[in-house]
Amino acid sequence: MRRALLIPLLLLLASCSSRQSLFVVLPNPDGSSGAVTIDDGQKKVELDKPYAAGEVRGGVAAPTKVDQAQVQQIFGNALAAQPVLPAHFVLYFEKNTNTLTPESQRQYQAVFEDIKRRPVYEVEVIGHTDTLGTLQHNQELSMSRAEMIRDRLVHDGISPGSISVAGRGQLDLAVKTGPQVDEPKNRRVEITVR
């Protein structure tokens, strides 16, 4: 009796598994999407919208429909294993100091929260200055700004071994200026979190 039940079950599983491939376009965080073309040698199926789907059954490509819940059911484990995308932050400083502007003081919390939500992280902190002062002074000030951010992150619980710092002085200006120009957008630390 068990053998009689097993054969219909195997036939049912074989008919369900005739799909050779399933392709689904997932939305980017901003809602946009890329595109995929399925080509079976006879016909092409273009998938160019979020959740557009196509499959290959018996060697033939065809569009199919899937919704967000089905995508989660089919690809949930793979989606959960995706790494968190890198994030980039810019914090600004008061003139000729390593003191954050009030707005950047508030934005620092977003940097910290982004790092803490990652199971594994690497943080790159690069300090910059405007063109006021000498090259040597600006190099030292940019490094001081980067080190201040690193020290604050470490104080707040981020692993010091995961943070690299560098000072670029006035070498990579966000706003191109001549020498001895007070430009607030150049007085910054750029933070990349991976």
C-alpha cells in the first residue's frame, strides 16, 4: 500500500518541478529596478519592472506572475543572506576645529545606527579641510578630525579594529577654491560603512 501512494506522489513532484529556471527582478531600495532578458534561443522575454518575472519550462521562456509574498517564500533565505549595502556619510566641522557643526552632531547618530545594524562592518573615516592655513596645518587638522570621529565611535562601542582613518588635508576639496578660502563644505569627514 505504501508503494502505491509513493508513485503518485513522485509523479506529482515531477510535474511541479518542470520549471527549470525562475527569474524575478527585485526593486532597488529607491524603488527603481534593473532589467533582465531571458533568451531561450527562440524567443526573448524582457523583465524591466520591479517583481516582473519569467520562467523557463521545458526549454521555453515565458513571462509569469509572482507577488512580493511569493518572492519572499521562494527566495527568503537568499534575500536574508544578502550583505547590507555600503553607506556613505559626510559630517561637517566648525572653522579651524575638530568640533562638529550642530547639524552634523545630530547626523552622527545615523552613522552609529547604520554601523550597529550590520553583523560585520568595516568603517573608513577620511578627514578633509578647506584651504585656510598651511598645507601642514590642514593635513594635521584633517587627521585630527578623522581621529576624533574614530574615538567617538570607539567610545560608543564600535570595534577599534574595524575603523581605518586618514587625513587628506586640502587635497580633495568638495568645492574647488583657491588658497586661503573659508569653505564650509570642505571642512568635513567622509565616512564609508561596509
